[in-house]
Amino acid sequence: MKMSTLVVGAVAAPAIVTSVCLLSAAAAGATTEEAGASSVSKSADTSDPSTPPSSPGSDTDEPGAITASDDDADPLSDVDADLDADDDESGGAADFNADDDSGESIPAGEAAGSGDADADADQSGPESVPNSARRYASESLVTLDTVVDEEPEADTVDLALQQIAQARDELYSATWDSGLILAGLAAMLPQMYLSGATTSLERWEHDHARLQEEFAATVDNPFAHWIAGLRIENSIQRTIRVQRQLDAAEDWLPVVGWFGPRDAMAAIAELVDKAADNGLVYQILDLYMENVDGVRHVNPIMRMSVNGGEYVDVLLDTGSLGLVIDPQLIGLKNIGAPFDHGTGCYGDCSVEYAWDAYNIPVAVNGIESSPTPVLVVTLDTWYALSETNGAYDGILGIGANNPYPFPSNPLTALPGLLNQGVLIQERRRRAILGPNPYSARVTLDGAPIIRDLVVQVGDHDRWLVETWIDSGGIFGTVPKNVVGGDDSVPAGTPISVYTEDGETLLFAYTTTQANKPDVVPGGPVIMGFPPFQAASIYVDFRGSGKTIFNHA
């Protein structure tokens, strides 16, 4: 008995001491959270060691396509230097030229934003990068929503909180209530982590909508607006810390099992794992901005894994729907048989590819989705497609109301709230999955197709025309009637895009010799990268999608 007691004491002592020490550390961490410390994701240029070698090595400012777009924004603020403070100025009369008739035009208004392109910019992508699919969806909604964000859904967060509470109760029951004193002492640390996760999720549910309102209300007070932005960033980071807290609790549970309740700890670990999935609110993804034809920071590239394969670069494309991927870069384990076959093309459809559809998971930031349709291009057609691509291995289409090449967005298969949408902040070199973290300035039905917006090119009449907000559309296109029958858009031409009533400026920029839209005989206006360089844009995945221009 004495020998047994000594052995137990020798084993238990380190655990108890460790528990006390880490308990103190956890308490210290909680106080920093109370103080509002903010940890902000760095840009892809510095934080991702796997960023492609063609990524710009320096952000020394050179003239770019959009005013201030070459300046890396302050990582602690959500700034859009290209939008004027008076974006809500009146656009003029109430009648518009329609894209299918010749009604009376609105008097020309002032255009905002200008900039220059630099022909000697960093190494650029290939000559031709596929614009998003041009196949039109059968229908898109047309209404202008309010500028105040709706409160995000929190069903999975509520479920996560219930699961954490159940895990804490079962942990107490399996240790202290069962008379296992050493196990109870060892359980102090996972209990602390679970308690911290509960507090963080509850504070997000309680505070985040109010922080969004504060951010919207302080747009005219730069200092207060900056502070409000910091508080939103801290709220985002708080939800990300929940994952670390739950992972730490799950990792510690086997130690509690050393002192008796092994089976109970395994069951509790499974419950905590489910809570971690349901408690996912935000994930910050690094974006590498690829250069195209001498214009800097055009194509947004993110990293993801397909079916457990290596992480690869994919174009984040709001103008199409469905993931198209290089067949050599996916995991093959348990891939199964394809459930569908087809062909597709991008841009002018000069290159067609064949694909097989597999129901397999994808992963971002180490978070795996449930099985979801992925279009794996056949090896014999991938080479031709890759020749028209930039420096990426796939195209991730997230535009809900242009269901081409396949009506499925793999990001909607992610757990928790990550499947609601994504905030694209190209100037901050990041995208944020989850509900819209910032406050909406203007909410438009449809993504990428918005029917209709008012577009003015130079001194030509304003036109009410179907418009695509397409992150993969490069420099975009405009129909000939919008430019008065001209064959091209000269450098130095201001382009402004307004809401349907012509009252609210969404964004504006000035063309350069390198950055100007192509003129096409007809069809919609396709806005490529300029709106994403000028504004912080949230793309809602649900239904037919929403395109949301956030407050700067």
C-alpha cells in the first residue's frame, strides 16, 4: 500500500502543480481579453510561408490602378481610401437609360477616385486569366436593402454553448461527483478552458451587433471610427480564440482519464469536438494578390486543400459558382467514383475543359468541410485551361446567382457559421469567412449579378444596366451603348457605379492605359477587380446571394 501511495503521489504531483500554474495563466489570458487586446491577422505577404514566389516581395508604393490601392492598409482599420465621405450624394434625376431601350438619360454627375497604372509593376500573371463564366442565370433579384446589417444567425453558436455546458457538467460528474479527487484536480484546467470558450461565445452573441452599429454610427468621426474598428477586430479574434480554448480542453481530457474515468473522458472529448465545429464563427484567410498585365494586386488567390491533399492556390472568384481544380493536386484516399460529368469554359469560351464531379471534402485553415461537389478537370484538358490561368491551381466560384460551371459552393459545406458568406478585403490582403463582421453600408440582392445598377463612363449618359461584381473579371467589360458607341475606353476616364436609384455611389475609379474595361457589343457591365480594390465587400452565399458594400 505504501508503495502504491508513493506511485500515485509521484504521478499526481506534477499534474496538480501544472493545473495550478496553467490555471493562473488562463486567468491572466482572460484579463487581457477583458482589456480588449486585439490580435489581427497579418497579410499573406508575410504570414504564409507557402505564398507563391511570384508574390510581390515589397509593398513600396508604386502608382496603381486605383487611388491608394497600392498602399497596404493599416492592419487595425477597415479603410477604403477610394470612397468619398459623401458617397450618398444625390445622383440627379430619376430617369435612366436602360440597357434594352433608349430612355432619357440622367444628367452626368461627378465621378470620384483616380489613379495611375505602372507598366513597370512587379512580376505579373499571364496575359490571359479567365474572366468569370459569362453564362447568365435565369433570374436575379433587384432590390436595394437597408444600410444596417441584420443580426447574424447564431443557431450553431447556441448549440455549441449547450454542448459546452453539457461537457462541463459531465466532466464534473465523472470526477468530483464520482469521488475521484485526483481526476477532479486534473479536470480544473479543461473546466477553465471550457468556461473561457463559453464566455467568449456569449460575449460575441451579446456584443457584436452593437459593435457593428457603433462602427456605422462613427463614420464621420475618424478617431471614434478607428476605435470601433479595433473593437470589431477584437470581437472577431475572440471567436477564433474559442477554437484554441476548446482544442486545449480536448487535449487535456486524456490526462484526466489517467486517474480513472477514461471512457467518460473519451465521450466528453467527442462532445467538445462537436462544440468546436458548431462554435466556428469567423476564420481569417490570407489573400495573395496576383498582378496581371503590369497592374498590381488584381486576382485574389487563397489556399485550400481538396480531399486531404496538399494546400494549393485557388482564385477566389465571385463571378462563377463551383470549384474547378487540377486533378494532380487532390487527395485520392476514399475519393470514390464521380457522380457527374460535363464540360465548361471561362471568359470568351476559347478554351473548353472536361470535368468529373466528386463528392469530397475541402479544407481551409485546417477546418474540413462535409463532402461537397468538386469539379476535377480531366488531365487531358487541364493543361490547356492552365495556360489561360494565372499562378493558381483551381478556380473557386462563390457567386450564388450564376450557377456555372456547377451549382454548388464548397464553402457552404464548412461547419458552424463559416458557410454564411465571406468578407473580401483585398487592400488588407485577407478574406473573413462567416457572418458579415462589419456593418453594411449598402446591401444589394444578387451575387455576382445585380439587376440593375446605374453606371456612368466618362461624360457619357448614365445607364441603368445589369452589372456583375466579379472578383475574377480582371479589368471588366462594358457594352458599347454605355460608352456612346465608342470602340474603347480611353485612359483617364472616370467610371462611377451607383445604386439603382442613382442616389448612392458604390465605388468609382479612373481608368489607366493598363486598367480599363474592354468594350463589347452588348450584355451586362462586368466590373472586375476595381470595386474590390476600392471597397470592403461581403458576399452572402445564401439563396441567390447578396453583395454588400460595407462601411469603410
